[in-house]
Amino acid sequence: MSGQYLYYVAVNQAAIEDLELRRNKRSGPLVDKFYNVRHQNTGYVLRVNPFKENVFDKGLSANWLEIMGHNPLGWFLPLGSGVKQPPIHTDGDTYEKILGDYTETPSQKWILNALERIQAGDYITKMSFPTSSDAPSF
């Protein structure tokens, strides 16, 4: 069983996500997920097949550090959580405020892939926004 969880850490995936993928693989072709991407005053909806793309896989080393932390002693002697809990925002009216430090960002590889898909016109729909930003946000 620990080998399976080492695999989950290596690909930045939760056990529940793996179970969902296995269930969806048996149930049929409708397993796509949809992601909202904002780039240069425009929002795009991209369709992602989780069997072909892992949006959050940043590579073995980055995945390990993101999940296990930067202190090697804590990897083998997990005394206390080692995680500093951010304050709870009671005025959380936006997604970013509610999630705070727990916001997960997609991998750089996937971001570049998403930008290529947008430039190629491979998206479901798009919508213009009044604010300006050159950097894509996910």
C-alpha cells in the first residue's frame, strides 16, 4: 500500500482522484474535466481528459516537496504537523481569500500547453473581461 501512496506523491494525485479516474474509465467516455483560464482580458474554458493530462503534476521533486514539505527530518519523523496554519478569513468572499495558502497551482508544463491550445483555438468558449493582465491565471 505504501508503494501506491509513493506513486500518488510522485504524480501529485490524491487517492480519491485515482478512484474517480478508475470509476470513470469503466463507466464510459464522459470523463473530461473543464478548466477556466484567464489570459489577456479573456477567459477561456478548456476541456481536459484526465487520462491524458495531469494538470497538477509538476515533476517528482516539486511534487514531493509540495506534499511532504522542505524539512527531510519531517519526512521520516512526522512529529507535529510542521504546517503553519494560516488565519481563517471570515470575510472570504472570493475563491482566493477562502483557499488562501491551500490554493493549488497547475504545472508550468500544463500552463504552456493551455496557452498553445488557446492560440490554436482549441477551447470550448471564451468571454472578455475589462481588466488587463498578460500573465495567464487559472
